[in-house]
Amino acid sequence: MSKPETVRIVTYHSTNAEARKSWLAFIVEANGAYLPVRFQSDTEEAAKALAQEEWDRHSAEREANQARREEGRRKAAETLARKASVSTAHKINSEE
């Protein structure tokens, strides 16, 4: 399994927003991309916690998708190897 992704939670504070929405948090992936979703709360800690909870909630799904992709690649490689072997055997038998 691949190494877990590292993310940063970036926060912003607004002095003119509603008090319960004065802190915003965004998830920034390891490649620097901001995920297009924001998390709002009345404290920085709460906004960061909401963002981290969302990231953690989807971690298992991301890992399962990665495992399925890797399994698909493995099966495709096995199929190609088997087809090449059958093709070679058929070619040898045809030449005899």
C-alpha cells in the first residue's frame, strides 16, 4: 500500500463575517492543490477540526480506491502475459 498523503489545513479569519462563521479552513493536498470546499466555525481550532474530520472520513475510501487500481493493474499485467504466452505457443504450433 502507498504511503498516506500528507495534508495541511489552512485557516483564514474574517472580522466582518458572522461570529459563528468567522474562521474558514481549507484542506491543502501534498501537491499544493486546495480542495474546493471550506469549513466554517467560530474558532480556528473548530474550523481546522471540521476540515481534518472530513479528510479522515474519506481516507478509507481513498485507500480502497488505490488498492482497487493496483489490483486492476496487476490483473491486466497477468492477462497480457498470459495472452502473450498463448500467442507465442500458437505461433510455434502453426509453424510446425
